[in-house]
Amino acid sequence: MRSKKEKLADRKRKRKYKWIDGIVVLIFILLAGIIIWLGTNGWSMSKAINSLQNGQEPLVEFQEIESASERGREDEVDDPEGVSEEGEKPEEIPLRKIEDAPIIEKSQEKAEEAAPEKPSSAIDYIKGQQLPKEPKYVDGVLLANKQYPLPRDYAPGESEEAREAYNEMEAAAVTSGINLHAFSTYRSYEYQVTLYNRYVERDGQEAADRYSARPGYSEHQTGLAFDIGEVNHERHWASNSFGDTEAAKWLAANAHKYGFILRYPEGKEEVTGYMHESWHYRYVGKKRAAQIFKHNITLEEYLGVQ
């Protein structure tokens, strides 16, 4: 028979092994958590660390990079609940609500270098104008700019029609070796309040008005505006540098085939009211987009409201 000392030693060994087993299980749980954490951040360690530092959810889809500096202006896009190509407002369809995306600020120094002087005749806000009760449609197209604001409670969410068209375009771009990503689409009125005020505080109202829409005047509130970048090239998102990338060149040449137009072309600030944004696209339907692209004009010029 075993002595008491042997039995005591045996119990100690068992307790030791249980402790070791517990450590192994804990390590396994931690490793699994790290893998899941990286996965939700697109397997990017920098994104994962950034999400912890900012106390935000992982930036997966609809991430927004806003900067007055490198980008020119915060892209705003009009998005009616869906625009038919025949020029009539279609029946309302269920629209997905997209969470307002967090913002990653970029350095501001390059903004002044890249930004041209504001044209003296540029379209501007109407002093004392109140937000309307109904959105403005021109020939069946929802319009949102510095002259035609949206109702405060206008909240259609992201247009399903526009999303389907974008998905088709994104798939087509892959065949050319380009992986597009719509990092910002629908934005609520309330979110625009926070966004615009942040830019005014940072750059002053006059500068902010050239690249960011005031609450109620943003195209993004319509759900038809898509800020587009390229996967794994986040440094160019919402930046003037995006215009020099192959992805931007592909979009400029092909977006109209899927119903999208470059909303704020270069050299058209006096018409649109905003600086050039190579990443900001607006869905208008294939027929209209083809005409706007063919004549190299803006949405305002196409609708005759400039």
C-alpha cells in the first residue's frame, strides 16, 4: 500500500497539472480572441490597434476618412430613395440603415498647398434659408447642394438601387485587378452636424464650406452618394492623392456604365460649390450618367440649375 507521503505528493502533482491545464486553456482563449479581433479589422494590425486607441468598433465597411487637408472637401452625396432612369421618382422600397462611420483625421498641412483659390462666382448658401419640408426633385432627380437643402428629418438610408449598381461596378473592377471599397455612403442629419462642426472648429467656416456640407445640405444624407477607395490603399481614401491611382482612373472612365457620376469634377467649384473630389460618386442611373459623362458636365449643368 502507498504511504501517506506518496498520496500527498500525488495530490500535489494533480493540482499542479490542473493549474498548468488552466494556463493552457487561458492561452488558447486569448489566441482565439486575438484571431477574431484581427479578422473583424480586415486582418490589419494597424486598424485593429487604431480601433482600440479610439475606443471605436472595428472599421470594416463604410469607414470614413475625412480630411480638409489632403482631400479638398468632405464628400457629400445626394441620395434619393432611388432614382429611376426614366426621370420619375419610383415607388419607395425598403432601405438599409447604415451606421454612421467613424472618422480618421489626416494631417491638415497639405490642404492649403493643394487647394486652389475659391472662384469669386462660386455657388454659395442662401443667407437665412430654412430647411424645406420636402426634398427637391428636378426631372425626377433628387438634388442636394448649397441652394437646395434636404428636410432635417429626411432619412432614407442607403439606396438599395444604388448599392446594387455599386456592387456590379465593384465586381467589374476586379476583372481589371482593382478592388474597390465604398468607405462612406449614407449619413444622417445628426451625424453631419457633428462632422461639419468638427471641420469648422479645425479650419474655420469659410474653409470648411469648400469641402464639407452644412447639416441638411449633404448629398450623403440622400443615400445615393458613395465615397470610393481601394482596398489596402487606405492612405489614399478621401485624399487628393486618390486621383492619381489606377483605381481612380478606372472609376473616371467606367463609373457611368453603372449609373454613377463624378459629383465634384476638377475646375467646377463655381458650379457645384465644392472643391474637386476624385473619390465622391453619385448614383443617377445609367442613362443620365451616360449623358453627363458624354458631355463632361456636372449634375447642376445637366439639370439646368447652375
